[in-house]
Amino acid sequence: MARRYLVTSALPYANGPLHLGHLAGAYLPADVYVRFLRMRGEDVVFVCGTDEHGVAITIAAEREGKTPRELVDVYHSVIRKDFEDFGVSFDNFSRTTLPHHYDFAQKVFLALLDKGHISEKSIQQLYCGRCQRFLPDRYIDGTCPKCGSTSARGDQCEDCGSWLDALELVDARCSICGSAPEPRGTRHWFLKLDSFQDWISGFLETREGWRENVLNYCRGWLAEGLRERAITRDLDWGVPVPLEGAEGKVLYVWFENLLGYVSSTVEHFEKLGKPEAWKDYWKDPETRLVHFIGKDNIVFHAINFPIMLHALEDFALTWNVPANEFLNFGGQKQSTSRRTAIWMRDCILNLPADPFRYALTIGAPENRDTDFTWSEFRARNNELADVLGNFVNRTMKFAHRSFRGLVPAAGEPGAEESGLMETIRDIAASVGGKIAGFQIKAACSEAMEAARLCNRYFDRVSPWETVRSDPARCAVSLNTCLQAVDWLRQLFGPFLPFTAERIGRMLGRQRLDWSEIGSPMLQDGAGLGKPEILFEKLEEGFEAQLRTVEAEATSGGGPAAGKAPSQAATEDSGNTVAFEEFRKMDIRVALIEEVHRVEGADKLYRMVIDLGRLGRRQIVAGLRPYYRPEDLEGMKAAVITNLEPATIRGVRSEGMILASDGDTGVYLLEAGPEARPGDLVR
RNA sequence: GGCGGCGUAGCUCAGUUGGUUAGAGCAGCGGAAUCAUAAUCCGCGGGUCGGGGGUUCGAAUCCCUCCGCCGCUACCA
């Protein structure tokens, strides 16, 4: 019977774009896990959304001259698009600024208040008159009362490491505007975490299969003892505290955003027209609630949230928190401010998603921080091409050449065949067990091991020899290889969804069912699609050619995406164009595959072009007066691929084909016969 | 300062409750094969498991200590 799973990935904070560390830590492993569960027929809901409140958003917005709303709108869509492009298959991707999230968060606040888990207190905090806001501790600079260092912040002194109370700081300054804040009294509501100390300790004891590092972090916290924690803030950007006389106060983001997992689920089922169905998941004690996060969020997900759920009394409790460590890049921590992050957007702009998914999964920081480099990426990409891609390719080509593109008869399997089948079944069981146990990277390596075995099988049975000496054997071998391609498709389904889909097109079979791996499902005589190269190999030094969406996004100490690229840095006033400007244009060799007339337009063609590893796309061009469709098909022309898409006569065009245009006519700029689709034009 | 973690073959990483000759992938060397994206397959790794000390019949795996790197320390999310 299917089990219910609620799987969440950390809500990304909507003040900047996401980098590969985020992807590797909280989103990719979750997606692999979820896709696997779906293949096993489990009942899974996978939710996420952007976390859009908090003082950091308001400050980032001010710095960019935007309203908080405008800022989060930009990053919500940027982040949503990143996830789409990388194949992170959320059932729902919400945002914490939606009305039903407000409703739900406020209801939870009132429920906890009603149950006596929230207290109200008056405290003193520093208030900046010029900024007109209470200052979070980290936004206060000053002199350390203990060591006299002038680089202390409201929470801690950088130099002597003492833990400070902001009110003790000598000569305190607002780090935003530099003026001197003053203490001011205010009222706040506190969640009584301390009264759950024993409960949470006991709860964590009963958890099975948690990672050591996660439990370790928790032990550290619990040893210090839990304290009451303020869950409200004086701010105008957030979920209002739903009480009389609480104007100007909002729920603290770390109280409210965790509830976004629930409200995202609510939204999901509302979209499906089943507004009450979220309760089947969140209120069923048997539900397996799994949070994928980075290690910086452990305390909130392994301590605070379970306490909140427990305090609400009728919610499912946390089942596991597979937190990952950090993915460094070239030995350095990925950091927005230090410009050492590799943005997801920049990656997907240049290369397909699956090689990243593979490289990041194999190198995932499951037990400790790991290091990612372009050279490592290249090695992993090429491994994919050489081992998996090559097996699929050699099998498909052989089937086309020697069996007219049909699945040859299965015949009588011999020892080699049943051996392979059995081994693949064992591997599937093992890979599945590892994914279920959150050992995603080990699972991924093992899947690749299966591809190696398939290559070995191919070599052992040598169909290129038996095709002459023993055609019946050859048929058996090729049938087995094709079945193996199908097994690999499913085995890699959770890891490489785009590739699995492409293999599926070649086999004419898209079904994903874990239990079928190792059983022959392709019918004798079934027709096969055209073989496609699955992965383009990368040359050494390829990274020098990578383009970035905009270098500006990481500069100036603060994220500034959403700025139109055209505004960025055209310093030349004359007619020359800076090299950097030119480099932003992505011109590539495109193989024209199909040419169709556009209805109602006498000059336009709609063309499907192949850009190699960038895939296929459609462009529209006014070439009809100059070329016949049959002349264009098969040509290799230069195309600008990153021009903003346009709709021409109702047809979408994703790129612009380059041609000379003079008195003698219009001529496409053709690449030579050796050029391959996707090659860069420079 | 307190707490915690990491340091394993050239590179990136695995190493379960301490137990036979410390593993994988990549890179490198040799060979086979030639269906395949010069891909594949076979063979080849003596790395003081950061240094030192200790416990033990036996430790990469436990304890102490030193060196190097890093994280967390609750009101930025």
C-alpha cells in the first residue's frame, strides 16, 4: 500500500538568486528522492516556495530602490524558473506573501497562544530614528564593551568573540545609515520553547535513520538548553500579528516561513479543487514528513518546527531531516557577497541540466563539505557521455544498422543474459534502498555502475562478430542491450529526468516504474526512434567560454538581478561596442531540421533547429523569398540563441538566424561541413 | 571563549557497531577490441589513513595531545 510522504525543500529566501550550493544541498537530493518515490508508486506531495518576508528583504529592496514587493516578485520568478530548468519537480511552488499563507500562519499563532505556548513581554531594543525601525542585532555596529574593538556587532564581537547584548555596545551605530540608535521599549510575543526541552530531546531519541551530523547539531543546541524565543518583530513587511493593539508588528519569519510548507500544500490541493485534502497529509500521524535543507537550517527544522507541530497537537511530526553540508567551489565557500558563487541561471544558460544534476549528486555534501570545480564537472559530464551515453548510442546505432531499427527477437537468453538481468535487478534494489535511506550520492554511483556493466556485457557478447557468425545470438544480445537501455532509463529516472525522457523517445516508452527495472518490457519487433547523442563532451578549459546572465548580479556587495542587461555597462559612447558586450551574444551553429510556412505570412518560415547540447527550438525568419524549404533543411547556419524571444505573426521565435542582406539577395551564413550543431561562433 | 566537525592514493570522495592483504571514480601506465561521441573492455595503485602518544590480541575507526582548515554559538533569512 502506498505510503503518504510530505517532502519539503528549504524555502529559498527571495533576496537573491540561487547557486549550485543551494541546488546540491536542498533541492536536488529532494527531487531525486521524490522522483524515486513516485516511481515506486508512493503517495508523495513535494512542496516548496519562496520565503519573502523579513527585514533583510526590506533592506535589500531599499538598496535597489524597489519596494519589498517588487524585489520579491523578481526573485520569486527567477528562482521558480531556475527550478523548472533544472527539473526540480515540485508539486507546488508557492510564496509566503499569498493570502492563504497569512491566514494559516495567523491561525497557528492564535492556536498556540490559546494553548498557552506563547507569552507576551516588554523589552528594550535599539531603534534607529532615521531609518524608522528597530534594528536587528546584526545591523548594529559599535565598540565592544569587553575588548574595546571597534568592529563589534550587536550580536557578537568579531575580535574577541564575546557574545554581546546590543544594548551593551558602546557608541552603537545603525549599520545601514550610520546614525546612533536609541533604546526604546516594545512588546513582543515569545514561543515557550523551553517548556518543550524534554519533549524534543525524547522525540529525537526515537528518530531512526537520522544522519549523525544532524543529531550532533541538535545535541549541541539541547545541551545549552532551549530558551523562549521572540516570534514577532516590529516591521511592516510580514504577516501581521492578528491581535488587537498589535499594529506595526509582524510574525517573525522563522516562525512563519516554516508554516509555508503547510500553506504551500493547502494551495496545491486548492488548485486541484480539493481544499480539504491537505489535512489527509498534514494531519495523518503516519505521514512521513521529510525536510531537505542545508545544515544552517537544522535547528529550525529539527527542533523548532517539530515543537510547533507537536504543540498544535494534531499534526504529523517530522520523520526525517536529511540536512546536507555545504558545497564549496574551488575550495571557497559559495557566497553572494564574496562573488564566489556559481549561479544556477548561469549554468543552465550554457549547458543542459542533467550533467549538473549528475555532478552535483555524485559530489553531494552529504557528510561533510565538498568541493566543486569546473574540472570536476567536466570529468563527470564526460563520464556520463562515455559510460551511459556511449552504451545507449552504440546499442541504438547497432540496432538501426543491423536490425532496421526494430527490436530484434528476444529468443533464448543464455547465461550472460540472465546474469546481466539478475545483476541489474540487484542493483535496482540496492539503489532504491540507498535513495530511501537518503544515501543519494552512493545510489547515483551505483546506477552508473550498472551502465558500466552494460558496456561490459556488450563487449563480452560482441554483437559485431555474431552479426555474421551467429545472427540469432546477435539478436538475443541486441534485444538484451535494448532492454538494458530501458532499464538504465528508469534507473537514472530520478537522477537524470531529461535524459530519461530522451531515451524514452528513442525507445518509444516513457513509463517510469521502479519495479520494472531488470525485467524485459520492450516487445519483439517494436520500432525504435532515431539515435540521439545524449551528452556532449566538454573540452579542457571549456569554462572560459561560459557566459553569465549578468556580471552585475553579484557585484556591489548586494544582489541586483532584475536589472536589464542592456543597462549594464555600455561605457562606450561612440559606435564601438565593448568586447564584453559582444561576448554576451551567444551565436551558435544550428542545424536546420524542419522548415514550415507560417500561415498568413508570405515571407516567413517557422523552422525547427538543432543546437546540439542546447537542444532544439523554434525560430521564425523571413527567408521565404530567398530559399525553398528543402534547400534550407540540413543547412548549418549561424543563430543568435540568447536574443529575447519574440512572437512574430503569432508564432514564437527563440533566436535569430544570421544572413547577409545586400543587393544580390539574402544568404545564410553557413558553417562548414565539419561544424557541429551547438558549436560557438565567435 | 564554549560546543562540534574535518584533514584517507596526483585529484574528487567512500569507509558500517575497532578485526583478514585500506576502497571507488577520474587522471597515469600496459594490453585487447573496433559496434560506439578516440568511446569501450581487461590488467596495473605499496597511500606513515595530518603529526605524536595511549588503550587493545588487533585502530583510519576509541582516548589524550599538537598542527592545519572550517562550522555553530538562537532575534539576517
